[in-house]
Amino acid sequence: MRAHSIMSFMTSWAVRSIQPELLDDAPEPDRGASLGDLTRINRFLGGHFVLRRLLAGYLRPADAFSLLDVGAGSGDMAAAIARAYPNARIVSLDLQTRHLVAAPPPRVAADAFQLPFAPASFDFVFCSLFLHHFSDDRVVALLASFHRLARRAVLVIDLDRQRAAFRFIPATRWLFGWNRITLHDAPVSVRASFRRHELAALARSAGLAHAVVRRHHPWFRLSLAAPAPRP
């Protein structure tokens, strides 16, 4: 029985497991507190670091460019981009209007599966901690639509599915005082996230033939950069 349990546990990590998260339907003040936790996670636990590394492959600080941030939430990643690249024009998009209250303008409330933009509307299409919410076929659909909108590249940051990442947020509650929504959603997000080869395969299926997926230690993050050459 013990051997069977160990085998089941090991096998469960071999595939993504998508379960409902609580943030979208959370009441105040939990919603605001959990969005604040996500900002702290990005700021202190690697999100902004990986973002800077990802953008540095394409940009210099003085460059002017446009970027669509899909699933922007509170807009902390957009704000980080704006600090590093003052000439950037960033559009923050989220399905939940109330999530966008703190995001820097311009802000758009829209469905990521029905993006209200013409092809090649932005230099970059970006999302962070967003793709893992969706099944593989929907991830492929999202990446394909991002590719149609991007003149230069599709850029993605998401979680690397590891047991240590699964345990990290609950284990550090005593230090960071995470909100109850964060304590639920963070492990759920890890179980729904990707291994490097999985994200690369989904990108290929979406037509992002030259996508490069990297792991970022010790942050439990993956990044994807897919150039979108235009004729």
C-alpha cells in the first residue's frame, strides 16, 4: 500500500492538474491582499528578475516599443516594465475589471480568447503566471493568437512544476504572512503549471517554431521567448 501511494504521488507530478483557484471570486479585502501577495512574490521571489532577463534579450533601456500585458491583474509587471523602459507603451488587459484598478493606464477589460486588436498591433505580447490556468489546447489557442498580434515577439513567464515550488508558499507563511487566498491558490497554480519540455511543445503546436523556453533557478520560473518575424 505504501509503495502504491508513493508511486501514485510520483505519477501525479508527471502531468498537469488544473483545479479551480479562488482569486477571481474572492471578496474584499482578501482579493486585494492576495493581489498584493502576487506583487510581493514577483518583486522579491524572481518574477521581476526573470522579466528583466527576458526583455533584455530584445531591448535597451531607451527603446520605444508597445507591449500588451495579457492577464495583467494589478499591473505590477507592467509597472516594472515601465520603470525599466520609460519609453514603453504598455496596455494592461484582464477579464476582471476590478483587478485592473491599480494597473497603469491604458487598461482594457476583455477576454484573452477574443482579443480586440488587429494582427500585428503590438511589438510584444506578454503574459505572466497566466497560461497555467488553461488546458493544453486552450494554451495553444492563446499562444497562436498572441503570435498573430506580435510584431517582434511573444514573451511568457510561468511556473516550473516542481515539488519544492508546491511547498514553498505554505512553508513561508510564518515569514511573509500570506493571505488565505494565496495559500490556497499558489500550490494549485504549481500543480497546473508546466515542465520546460511541455511549454516548448505547446509553443510548437501554436506555430511558434523558434520559441526558446528557459528555466530560472532558484525562482521556480519558466520563460518563453518566441520571435514573430513579419514579412
